[in-house]
Amino acid sequence: MSSQAEAAILLVSNGPGELSTWVRPLALRLHEQWALRPCHTHASCALYLVLVPCPNGTGQEASVARRWELFDRVLPAARFWWLLLRPGRHGPWPRQGVVVFLGGDQFWTVMLAARLGYRHITYAEWVARWPRWNDRLALMGSAASSRLAPRWRSRAQVVGDLMADLAHGQTEDSALAEGEWVALLPGSKRAKLQVGMPFLLQTADCLARLRPGCRFLLPVAPTTSVAELMAFGGLSNTITTHFGGGEPTLERSQDPIGRDVLRTAGGQAIVLVQEHPAHALLSQCSLALTTVGANTAELGALGLPMLVLLPTQHLEVMQAWDGWMGLVARLPLLRRLVGVTLTAWRLRHRGFLAWPNISAGRSVVPEHVGSITPAGIAAEAAEWLSHPEKLAFMREDLRSLRGKPGAVKSLAEMVVDLVPPGTIRPRAARCWAMQAPPTGSPNGMDCSEQGTRPKERKPE
């Protein structure tokens, strides 16, 4: 049995988007460069993940993170308050460590770092809210830097956008068949899937009639499942009939390395991609049809042209907002009335919803909000696909916003600088961790305790 770790690096996050685009790349980079548990059983420093309460959480984040096998310990959001009250129940905890904010409410990491007696670093996209209580501040760009008071700037460093590294972690191991591919991203939370699945399935049928050679793929988010997607896309979801859809069917692949296919009521085949992340496949698509959320930032980082969709015909289920509005919209007794009122108000005062547009302060990708229809969206998608020069322009515009790669490496270095000296050592050999994992492997690594080059796991 291995001895207790002397130090800890504790990543704190909330929803599925942050886990995929911030937490996982940083965890991979740390394991690639440094000897950490669990990859190195006898290392002096361990990597932990703590999830915090968030209205955008699905409840599946902890199980997804455990499958990656990157963390010595994963605490679900439901245990966060108990962790603050009685850390020993979830311990033992090393006496020294670093808490890293990577999503959620920044105040949660302030309390957690104080409770454990650890040092503290925040990755801030737009504003660092508690600079006084941070040892270091990692800022995405000038927006966060300009809002920081001069007295705290000595603690800050602009590292860049963590998502800028996504496209540079791709491999060409997975290739799509020739043709014109459209990616469908209905979201990962119930409120989005309930509307997004029937809407996009019907849109695929309409688009296939307009462009018969068009092919479709749907990345299955790690916090959902194929069974859940089928349920939301079928007649058990009352919204399906509103959009004129029917019952989809599932065709299981007979090939061990093949992919299942969802066939719509109209007969259109949609390839289900269950590898995660699906960046290599998404980057080969011509266009994406997506709901709002962190996935728009992910697609923007990949330079994939997109149409961002938010149908408002069913406001009573579209209560997926952040912050206090998301909490109030979920009150059991007033859910329908308050949820619809808040959602309608938010839509009237929405500004931009897609992250590329928010980042640029202008319309980079089209946003369609309102009583939109699958037929209307299909017609616009067909128009974009018939003008590849316009798609190429949007792709270049997205790439120009992405920024230079290297943010993950810079943040990892800032984190390691706060680890107590002598408790962490470099790896003897580098893991090829930033590459996409082989099929059947959650993280692409099989790190030995001696720090030798990891072996690729064979697909099951």
C-alpha cells in the first residue's frame, strides 16, 4: 500500500463544458510533465478533482471524470458542502496543496482553499472576482486584465484561452468518409435535449431532402447516453410531435470499432460518435447546428462554422441559465411561472449568446433565437453549404479569434510554481497525453510508476 501524498493539486470545476475544455486538458498536461498520482502510485503529489454545485451540472460529471483515470480522488458536487464542513470525511488530505479554479463560482474555491489551508489560483475569463484571496491569477486576455485593480496585477499573468489548444491536440486517427458532413449538437442537459433532439432530428430530415448527399454525425456528450438521446428524440417526448417528428430507431454496429447509427423517422442516418473528445471528427465537418452553451466555444476553437439555435416555443423547459436566474427558475412551486418569465426576460435582454460572438463583440456566427422551425433552419443550412466560400470565411474568422496555443502549458507552469518545493518532480519521460486517446482508452495514457513512456491501450 502506497504512503500518503505530501501535497495535492486540487482542480475545482462545475459543468460538462468546463470539464471537457478546461479540466481535462490541464490534467493531461500536468500528468505529461510531472510525476503525479494516480499515474505514479508512489509520487509525493496527487491530482484531485472537486465539483461544485451549479445549475448547469448534469449530475454525471463525477462518473465521467473517474473514467478518465486522471485523478486520485473525485468528489461530486453533492458532497461539496460536507467537504467544507468536515474535510476529514473525504480525506485524508495532504497538509500542503494548491486549489485551482476552473469553473463555477469563484467564491467556492476561496472558501475551499481557506478551509484546507492550500494556496489558490484562479483562471479568469472575464473578471477575477477575489484577487485578494488568490496567490496567483491566470487571465484569459485583456478583458480580464483591464478589470483588475493595479495593486493586484503583480499576481496576475495573461496565459491566453485554454480552448486555443483544442485544435492542436488533434490526431488524424479518425477520418470521416468522403462527403459533406454536418454535426448536430443538441446539448447535454435535459432542458436543452428535450427541445434540441426533436428539433435537430427533424432539421436533418429537411436538410437531407434539400441536399441529398449531406451526411450527419452527432457527438454523444459524456454526461448523457445514447438511450437518453433516443428517448428525447422519440414520441415519449411530447415536444417531438410539435416539430412533426416520429420515433427514431437505433442501429447497433456489428463492427467492434464501428459506430452506432440513429435513424430518424424520415429514414435519415445520423452517426453517433461516442469517443470523447470528438475534436478530430468535428474538425472534418463543413457545418455544425448547435444549441447555446460551452459547445459554441469548443466549436469556435476548432474553427468549425456553425448556426447557433435557440427555439423559444417551449420556454417552460428552457431554464438552463447560469447564476441566480438558473436557481430561481428551478423553484419547485413556481417553476413554470417564474421559469417562463425569467427566460422571456433574459431573451429580450440577451445580447450575444454564442461564445465566439461574445468574445468578438460582434456577430461572427449566426444566432437564431425565437419561434424558429426545422424547415427554416434546414433551408439556411443548405444555403451556407451551397456557398463554401462563405463557410471558409467564417472558419477563418473563428480561427482569428482563437488566439495562440500554449495557454494550458502556461497555466500548468503557474500551478506547479505554487506546489511546495520538493513535493513534485518532473517525469522521467513525457506522456504523449495531448494527443487524442485511442478508441477504448479514457485518456490515452498507461503511465507506469517509473515514468516510462505510456503504452497505448488496445481497443476492447
